[in-house]
Amino acid sequence: MNKLRIATIIVLAVSLLVPAAAYAQEDSPERPEHGIRAAGEITGVVPGQGTFTLTSRQGEDFKFQTNDRTKFRSPNGSVEDIHDLKKGMKALVVATEQDDGTLLALMVAAGQPDDLPDGQRLGGVIETVGLDTQSFTLKPRDGETVRIQVGERTKYRGEGIEGLGDLEPGMHARVMVIEQDEGGLMALLVAAGKPKDRPEVIKLGGEITGVVPGQGTFTLLGREGEEIEISTNDRTKFRSEDGSVQTIHDLKQGMKAMVGAVRQDDGQLLALVVAIGNPGDRPDRPELDVKAVGEVVAKGDRSFTLQTRDGERISFAVSENTRYKGIGGFGELEVGMMAAVGAKDTDEGLLAVFVGARNADDRPHRDPQDRPEDRPEGRPDRRGPGQDQGGENEVSA
């Protein structure tokens, strides 16, 4: 068993001791308002001073004081006081900060890897629940259906999930199990919930083309040319390598973004996470002079014309270095397709660096009345040098 798996099982096993003992009213004082919980590895013990040190899983170092109020717990009952703690043990500690700034441990649940059963985690969908057999069956995401026993040691997590009788077929579950001596699997922990409790996360990637901080929304140009309006709220987390993006006010047109979002009841996408970076962070990408989105209205031997939503027509040439997404190459580009184009301004005109295209029928329907007639403030002019509205449909290379 690898070290990560051992650590996970230890922390789970000692944490299972906490709800049953550490917070029982007659067994331990209530958790203090300014208390902390820390899980990790014991790095030192000084029984004569009643102290021990612990490095948490996040890398923080803590020093805890113990006294006769401290409760000790372990999977096999081997830890009864501070003298039984050993360097290298995994532990979960509940403590309170005292007036002098020291941390007093109220509960210490600790154990060695050898003290714990060989467990594994399973995830999947509950298929059947048997109250008479004290078991349920789980269909993992990959693999065959397994039967899992429950018992007095089984702990349950999830809204409204307090025992086997609360489990239902169709629920999603994550289960920590151990193999029993007589065979079969026994659940130590069952965390379950209905699918509606876990909305599907939609992953999106592309370029930010507009930001409206006052409305908490921004627009993302997808990799296949689709424009997507995404809303944010106080739940939205913003991420960037240099830490410069903290809120929607830090988003800028032209930034590249990866977004994890969920669809709300009204159909609007709500961003849970927005991870962004400026185009300048990717020196391997060429600088673009023109970016445009619209419908392909004409196609020549080595060129095509795009009509943007503002009615502008822009002509682009292609070369053997032009990259394509959504289609296999220039030969598959057709009049009527929606396309997103990035181009360089050359002496011969605009040369397409990339073309992302798809059939117009694949684009979600939007009522034209939902879009403002004027170009949003800050939206750059998509026309290339020498381009104006109108012109012939056919463009020569």
C-alpha cells in the first residue's frame, strides 16, 4: 500500500472516532468558538512537558499542550495518554487557543499504519438496499457491481443520511471499505446523496471577449467559435498563476480562461471556478492583429470571407500553416458555417493563423432581440486594414 493511501486511511480511521467520542456531551467539552482541527503526522513528543508537535497535511507546524482534560483515542485503544504518542503517528487533533496563545489539545485521535485495517475507497451508484441483509450493492464507475455489508462501525455522511434505511437506489456514493476475515466487504464510511445534489460541472475553455462587472457577467469565445455568456457570484473562485486575478473586476478582454460552471434553472451558466492567464503568458503563441467571429459567406481557392454580427465583411487568406479546429482543414470549410478566426496583417492582406468552425445549426439559438445592436463598449473593431462593409461574395487568393 503506498504512503498516500496509508495516510488517507489513517486520517479517515482516526476521524471516525471523533463524532462518537470527542463531541459527546458527557465525554468532552463543546468545541470552542476559536478552536482548531488539525490532521497530519506527529513530529515530536515531550511527555515531561505534556507537549507534542504535529505537521498538518497542508504543511503547517503546530505545537500542542495537553493536560488532564485532554481525551486520547486510537483505533485499537493503545493510546491512552501522551506517553503513548510516538513520532511518525498520524493524528487528528481538536484544540483551543488559550489566553497566552498556546494551543491546548482537547482530543487527540492517533494511530500507527500497522494498527489500521487495509482499506480501499469505492465510488459509484447504489443499485439495491437490503435492510434484512444489512447490505447494499454499489455499481462503480468502472467495474462490476459489488455487495457491501454495514455494521455498528459504519459511519454515514450526507444530507439526511443517518443509516442504511436512508440509502436509496440511484444515489451516488463514496464508500471506504475493508475486507472481512470471512470474506466480503465491510463499509467503514458511506457518503451518499441524490444526483440532483451534485450538479454536473461543465468545463469550458477559450478567450474572454467582454466583461460587465456591474452585472457580474463575462463573455467567453469558445474554441469552436461559440460565444458564451457566463455569470459569477460570491461563490465563484478566481485563479491565476501570479495571483493578479481575484474578482471579476480583474478579468480583461483577450485573457485566456478555463471555466468550470453549472447550469442554473433559468439556463444561465454560473461559473464556479475561473482560471485565467494573459496571452502574454504564452510566448509560444503568435501575436494576432485581427480576431473575428461570424458566418462564412464566401469561399475561394485559398481564401474566404467572414461576415461578423455587426455586418462587416472581412477577407482572409490561408496557408499551409493555418491551424483548424472543429474541421479537418480548409477543404471542409463551407459557406454558412460559423467561424472564429485569428489572423496576422501581412503585405498581401490578412492571413489566417487559426480557424475554428462549425455548422450554424450547431449553434445554440438566441433571439436577436437579446443582443444589443451596438458593439459592446471596449469591443475592438474586427475589420482588417482596407476592409469595409459590403463587397463581392467571392474572394480571390
